[in-house]
Amino acid sequence: MAERDAAAKGGGDGDDAIRVCGMQFAYDVQDPLFFDFNLELPAGSRCLLVGANGSGKTTLLKILAGKHMVGGKNVVQVLNRSAFHDTKLVCSGDLAYLGGSWSKTVGSAGEVPLQGDFSAEHMIFGVEGIDPARREKLIELLDIDLQWRMHKVSDGQRRRVQICMGLLHPFKVLLLDEVTVDLDVVARMDLLEFFKEECEQRGATIVYATHIFDGLETWATHLAYVHDGELKRSAETKEIEELKTSANLLSVVEDWLRSETKDENKKKKKPAQNTSQSPFGMSSRHMAYYR
């Protein structure tokens, strides 16, 4: 593996849509999942977030979405604003997050489930302050029947309604966590084309975590590879050497993941080595997190 990049191009000159500087994060009293994590993405980029299950992708997206607090207001910034502390980011629709749960955050109502006995029309037209033309475009794009009853439709149909509701506001930064997994190939490719237009025409920025790489070789402008909370790769796709010799993104990511697995297995076979420990049994690296 090539050594880790601290950040994608952007230079910290204020043009970055996303900037993470020296981030540390742990759940409760567990060892830090992220330790001195850095990432920068320029406005207008379409970044694929890749990594194995449990590598930290979902947690990273939730941190960027302001759902988890990290120390310091300037550690995690979206659109030059604190992702957690600036609540207007989400309320304004500038920052949007679509995850895997069957719910949608709707204003003061909080998390609204998408599996009740109501119609797709009731859900979609219940979102206020929407451009009717954008709404109609999304309904057509996602091939939604407004008469669908949400407790009777398939997972793929329910996902279409969820995505439609999440995209009604013209976002500036969109965070996607495996939301296309339930879509058929036509719906998925049409949606990816819509995302590309949003970035190219409006300068929106998208971070998309997925394990489905079909058709993404030319879609993504940037790629961020996370392993065990560490950013192993962060670069423009055109600068990644492996993609210059392989037109198949899946095989490149597969090689990275298999390489990491082999390295981990080798470490497990080695005898335990003495490390600097605190009186509480934590390594010096983790003690630094709690200071």
C-alpha cells in the first residue's frame, strides 16, 4: 500500500466543501476509532468512500452530518461551518444525509418512519418550501407512483421515496451511506447521473459510501479509502496509479482490502511485543486521546 495521504487536494484555502483536521473520536470509553484523522474535499467533487465493513465509513459520514460531536468547533467543517455546532447547516438543507434506516428527518417532527399506512404522495408533498419543478423531476427520475402505500411496497420502492424526500431541497453537500443498495440497475444509474449533474451544474459536493462499484469508474472525481479509522488513500481518481492500469474499480478496491487482510493476519501470527503502557493498560497513543 502507498503511504497515507493526509488530505485530498484543496490546500485549505477556503475552497473546500469538507475539511477535517486532526479529528479524534471514540464511542464512550472505547479506544479511539479515529485518531488524528484528516480529510479535505473541494466543492463540486464526487467522492467515493470505500473500506471494509467496520472500517468507520458510516461513523465518518455521521460525524460530517453533525450527528456526533467531536472536540473543537473547527475540527470538522462543512461549507466552512462547524458540522455539529452549526445547526443551520441541516435546517437550511445545505447539508443532507441519507442513511440506511427507514426514516426521514422532517423539521420539528424529527424522525418520521417510512413504513406506515400512508401514501408516497402524502410523504413527498408533506415537505414544505419545495420547488415544484424539482419535485416533479425527482418523482419522474425515480419512477415513483404517488399512490404507493408505504407499508405495502417493496424495499426498493420505499427507498425511492426516501431518496426523493432527501433530495427535494437543493443541497450543497450530500452524504450517502449505501442508499442505492435496494435500487435496480436502471434506477441506480439514473440517480448517479442526476448526482453528477448536481455537482457539475450547481457545484454541489457528494460523499458516497458504497460496496457497489459498477459504473463508478468515471463517475467519481475523488476516492477516500478508510481502514480501521485511518485514511489510507485520499486523492483524485485520475491520480491513483492502480486506476491508470485497471479500468475496473472493483478489482482495485478488492486488492486493497485483501492486502490489508493479509497484513492483519501476519500481525496476529507474530509474538506479542512490549509497548508503552499507562498504569491503566492503555497504550501511549490512546492515552494521548484522553489527555
